[in-house]
Amino acid sequence: MVGLATPAQAATSATATYAKASDWGSGFEGRWTVKNTGTTAISAWTVEWDFPAGTRVTSAWDADVTNTGDHWTAKNKSWAGSLAPGASVTFGFNGTGSGAPSNCKLNGGSCDGGTIPGDNPPSAPGTPTASAIGDTQLTLSWTAATDDKGVKNYDVYRDGTKVATVTGLTHTDTGLTKATDYTYTVQARDSADQLGTQSGALTARTTGKPDAGSKIKMGYFTQWGVYGRNFHVKNLDTSGTAAKLTHINYAFGNVQNGRCTIGDSYADYEKAYTADQSVDGVADTWDQPLRGNFNQLRELKKKHPHLKVLFSFGGWTWSGGFTQAMQNPAQFAESCYNLVEDPRWADVFDGIDLDWEYPNACGLTCDTSGPAVMKNMMQAFRTKFGPNYLLTAAITADASNGGKIDKADYAGAAQYVNWYNVMTYDFFGAWAAQGPTAPHSPLNTYAGIPQEGFNSAAAINKLKAKGIASEKLLLGVGFYGRGWTGVTQATPGGTATGPAQGTYEPGFEDYKVLKNTCPATGTVGGTAYAKCGNNWWSYDTPATLGAKMSWAKSQGLGGSFTWELSGDTANGELMTAMDNGLKP
């Protein structure tokens, strides 16, 4: 990073960051990101740099780029010059040659992070100490850095993210979470905006205990959402959802040849994020060690330190590999540990979730490993991952007599898991093309339900009756609907001709779409349904979710989870209902 600030704008601070976005041998794409890191607005910017002989810009966009010999100048477009504090803008160009930029200036100032001839950067401040530590705040203090021209201010970092810039030697950090560890460093800046070396790190823990009666609020984030759905980790932050979640399950890793494997390397850790798509507003560089969703989750955790992330393996499509893997449970657990704890992203994940659909039963494929296979799997994983690692499993909600819950020893496995994600959704859908129409996620049974035991209460009650503690069960809810077409009957139980049209697949649609295109017209079994034209849909609304959360609390459940987060509205309507409904 080359950071730059103009002496004429002493109240401002800005950086310009260069990245080579791609290189195809005969040419390359370069990108500059200008970011206002100060506290006052910037009205215009000019970036200057030198290329070595033979390297040059051939075309540019989002800035006006000119040159005099090997000296290049980029000026903002009229619409991109104004940058509020914290805002950034990126411009790019195509070039030829193999050289890298040097002697960078922004608005005439020297590079922040380099040195000005005759002006040394500041020394490292003293390692901070913490005092007045409370449940939600603490006060940091440190000894001054030294500089030959004088120290201007200090940047304070919490868990790697800058949280304040101060002129003194103390800072009170607020809005923290009870009983949580935070790591702090401090970095000095001189009058020319040169940054010095960061201080040593301090880790401090806030006081208090987690709120009594606090519940788990987990959501699945799908790796494929970054494609057609254009749903990124940043959306969890901008919607307010991240602040309400306690856990995120990242879906999915694959299970192949007896071991855990990466599901989609591009989405997981290769995709380069632009500044506007990134949680921290900083564009990925071509050579950074980790990109993609994993890096974005890392940045999200820095911004929301209470969040825990689990890597989920399997799912409907990739469950077929569990049968082979469980021929050697210890080796299977070892492979998963090595993948989740890969040094490139070990800090991202706090746990592992095993989504086998279904042990000793049939989903997309069938397994005949026997009832003990679930217990054996979870025991092997707990042995390998240890007592402090989160270990969970998504399990069936089929409570019919002799159904999937009866097929495997979920009770015996429960001693090894932190909790079960009970998939109390997709009970009914347009895979039964002619109907009868029925809500896919009923809380309770109702007159005319197509299959007894296919409702949330029945599943939870059956699992509890087998001896599984209530607090180890999470109630599953869907942020989507399932529907039929060719329906004339408004109430449930009607006939149909097939699945209703959906954006991504027949018979399936996100809540954020259905709330507008097919508003709810009634409720049955504790969930909503809607008749619009000849289509019939069922889905949860904020009102039915609130009622489900109240029921979950009345049953002493550990909390709730959703499949999956991209189906919610841009302002997180359903997540807000879940959060409000689970508050003590």
C-alpha cells in the first residue's frame, strides 16, 4: 500500500493503493484505489507515479490518465472527486510491460508508508495497557512514539481493524461484548502523514457473563450466492444481519474419497473482491494470501467480534460421500481437521458442521451403514477437534413412525455435539407435482396435513423424547417459500399441475420476492400461505417467525437457524424477527 496526503490538506488523510488485477503476458490490468482515511471530505484527487522504461498505460477508465515520458498522472472524473471520510473510489487501466509503479504521490503529498527524504517515520508507541475494564468498554493507554518532526496522531486497532484516530495517549473503546477477548495495537502518524511501526499487541477481556437466557441465532451463508444471486458477505453487514447473528454456517465443503474437500475454490478463497464489494471497503490485491468468501468472513469477524463461523460439509447434493468416509471415522475426521485448520484460513473458522442427508436412510442417495454411524461419526470428530471446538450437525426433522429420526442414533451422538440444527422445513413441496398444497415448514399439525409427523413440533418433541436436551436443539426456519401452479383452491389441500415459476428453480422463491409478488393470504399450522393467480405459495413472514421464536423459547430450545440468509430483504426483515423473538 502506498498512502498519500497533501500538506495543503492537513485535516485530511488519504491513501492510494495499487494492485495488479490480472496479467496475460502481453499486457496487464492495474487498479488504484483512493480512500479518504481522514475526518474531513476530500473534494478532488490526483494520483501520480513513475513507471520504468518500457511499462506504460494503454487505456484507462474511471479517471483521466496522462503522461510525460515515464511519469503518469491520474485525475478524478467529475463525478468521482468528492470523497467523504471513509469513502473510496477505484480506477483502472490496461498496460504493457512488467514494471511496478514507484514514487507515488496523492495530491502532491508523499506516500504514507514510505519515507520523505530528510523526514523519518515515527517510532512504535509503547504497548497499550487496559484499565477501567467493564462489560462493554475499556480504556487504553500507551506511551508516546517519537519522531524527528513531531507526532500528529495515533490510529487505534481492535482485532486488526482501525477503530479510532486520536491525538492523545488514551482511548476509551465502547460497544463491546461481555466476556469477550479483544486485541489492540496502536500506530503513530507524523505531520507528513507517514505511519510508523505498530506497537506491541495487548489482549484484554471484558467483564461479565453472557446474558442469561441468550439464544443461538445461526444462518447458513452459501458459497454459490456470490454468482447469480450477487449476495456477498458484505450484505450481512449492510443489512444489519451480522449484528443479530451469533453464528454463521458456511455452506458447503464437499465429502469425496473418504475425506473433506473444498467445494468451490474460486468462491471460497480465490475470488478477488473490489472495494465496493468488500466488508472493509478495501479491494483485494492479486498477490494477497487469502481472498474470496473466506477473507470476507475474516473481515466480517473483525467488524463483529462476537460472530463465530462454522465450516459446513455435505448438504443435499454432497452427502453421498459420507458413507465411504465413515468406513474410517478417525481418518475422515483427520482430513476435515486438516482442511478447516489450514493455516491460510484457520482463524476464520470456530467450528465444523456435518450436514449428512441422511445417515442410515435415504436423501439424494441412500446409506445403510447402520444406526450407530451417527454416534461413531460425532465421537471421532470430537476426539480429533477437542473439547473447545464447535461441533454441530444438521439433522432430519422426519418424525413419522419409523421415519428418518428413528433410523440413526441421534441421541447417542448428542453427547459429542454442541447442538443440532433440526431441518424443520421442506416437509412439503412441488416435488409432489399434483399436490396437495401444504406449507413447507408447519410449526404444528393441522387438519388435512398430508403426512403425520411432518411438522416442527413433532420433530422437536420426538428428539426430546429420545433423551436429547432441549438446549441442544435449534429450530430451523426458511427464508424462502415453496409453491405450485395450476391451483384453484385458496386454502391448503388443493390440487396442482406442477411447480410454480421461481427465479432460480421451479417451485422455489426467496421471501424478499414473495412478500411483494404474492403476499400472504392466510396461515395454517403456524406458518403463512398465499394464493395469487393460479399459484399457491407457503413461507414464513416476520409475524409467523416471531410466533415460532416464542414457541422455541417456551420449549427451552437452544435457539434457531435459517436456510439461508440471501432470501431475506435488504434490511433483514426476517433476521430482525428472529432476533426480536429470541430475546430474553
